[in-house]
Amino acid sequence: MDNSLIEQGFNLMLFGMGTVFIFLTILIFATAGMSKTILRWFPEKIIEPPTPKKRATAASGASIAPATLKILQAAIDQHRKGK
């Protein structure tokens, strides 16, 4: 009786694993086929990357408002005092 129970368990395991393996194999082929079909009917459009805009470089702090500079300096000073 033990031998029969072990054989049944082994058969059930093989059947279950085989079913999952076959299903996943079919899923892989189906996904690849659908991808090729969609790309054939609706090809991807080539999008040119936007040209980078030249940023104005601030050689001096003249482009930053004085109030902003004061706020930044106060924040830096407060951060350094905290250590």
C-alpha cells in the first residue's frame, strides 16, 4: 500500500509539473508571436531626441536675486552649526 501511495504522489507531481511546463512554453511562444504580429502591423515610430537647449551659465551671482542668496547662505550656516 505504501508503494502505491508513493507512486500516486510521484505521478501526480510529474503530471502537475509537466502541465505547468507545457503551459509556460505555450505562453512564451504565444507572447513572442503576438509581439511580432503587433510590430508588423504597428511598427514603432523613430522619435528623434530633442536637441538640448543651451543653458545660460552664471559666471557670477548677478543672475540670482540677493534675497535668494541670503536665504541660501542662512540655510548653509544653520546646517553647519547643527554638526
